[in-house]
Amino acid sequence: MAVAFPPHIMVLNKMQRLYDACDLVFSSPAAGASPTIGEIRWLQRLLDGMEAADVGIDDGESPSSSSSSSSSDDELSSKDGRLLPARAFTRITYVHIHQCADFSMGVFCFPAGATLPLHDHPEMVVLSKLLYGSVRVRSYDWVTPPPPFSTARKSGLARVVAADEVLHAPCKTSVLFPHSGGNMHAFTAVTPCAILDVLTPPYSEELGRPSTYFNDIPIPSLPGFAFLEETDLPEDFSVAGAPYLGPELELVVNTDDDEEDDDYDDYDE
């Protein structure tokens, strides 16, 4: 059955449209259960239409970096008339867009060769859209999922979902689920690239959804499987921060669950 949503969402700029759709799907009081497959597919289609300029980034290649045939000038205008230049990302940089108790939105920007280590998304649904460039993906799912409401799993046998698969923009939005689709994944930038992520619910140490990092150990006798074990992040690994310069969002105000995150604030141009 097709999902019916308010028609006003479809006439907004693409970033506002995505935010409103996520709020409708993930934050509705009636949505106590997980989002339906129909709702996820609808969000995927919205993300499929996103480009770097829609989130305030100039990829240096797309015509939409300066103008767009599918978006008006007002839709693409940033807060101060500028776009973040992709060439300025000399290390992994996170552009924080929005976070609340129900979902988060942000963009990871990579210079060529940079790697985001293997990590999990406990009890989360994650939609990822490659905005520009090429990225190598390695991902796994646990063979035996952890029990519901248990603490995040730290080790175990995992099934390979993607074995160094290379994605090239433009491509379809990928989606992972708590126990399928490659819940543990790692990214390595083949070229400079950027990935727009929507997570629901967001990471939360207090609510038992920490980010855990893993080493993956191949098992020669079991092709297509590996043993994952928790590991610390490399000491030299860091993520810089950059301001969001895309269209300003009109947010649904909820003082109880607004968790705007200012951790990433050391962007250097």
C-alpha cells in the first residue's frame, strides 16, 4: 500500500522536505513502533534526490554547486551565501544538521584515502546517501543478533554483507536495519566524497546505544564470515566539525527532546 503524506511536504526545499518527512515518520506520537518499510522507501526516494549543494557543500563538479535545474535559487541559498568547498576537507569532517531524541541528520565529508573505522549502529535504522565522489564500503551483520534491549554487542561471529564494495555517486540511498543490511560498516574514501546520514534513533550512551568500534578477523575455513571484536579507536583518529550552510530549517520545537550537538566545531578552511 502506498504511503500517503501531507502534500505540503513535496513543495518545500529538499532539506526542509527531508526534515519534515523524518519528523513525520520518526517523531509522530502514533509512531511508537519502528518505521514501516513503506515509510523507509519514501525517505529513500527523498534522499535519492539530494545533492551536495542542498546541504551547503560545493563539490566542485556538479552544476548544482552554483545553480540547479531541479531547485530554485532560494532553495539552494546558504545562510551567508557561501557553500563549504569540498577541497577544503583535508580530514574527515562532520557537518551537523539536526539532532533530537528521535533522529539525527548530518554529513560526513572525506578527503581521498580517509577511513571511518568499522563501527555499529545498535538498534538503529540508518539511511545513507553518497552525495559526490566514490567510497569503499565494508559491512557485516551478526550471525546471532543480540537479544532485544540488551547492551550493545562487543564481539561475535558476523556475516559479510559488503566486501569492499565501491559506490560511485550518483547512486541509490542505502539503508541498514538493526539486524540486517550491514549494521556494522566501515568507509574508505576512494576519491573525495561526502555521505548524508539519517539515523533513527540517534546514538545515546545513556540509553544503551553507544558507538562501538571493531576489528574484523577473517575465518579462512568460513568464507563470507568474520569474527568481530571490540577495539579502541586509533589514537590519531579524529573528526573535525564544520557548520551547516544549507537552507535554514524550520524545526518542530520540542524542548523535552531537543539535543542539538555542538561537539564538532573545529572546522578549518
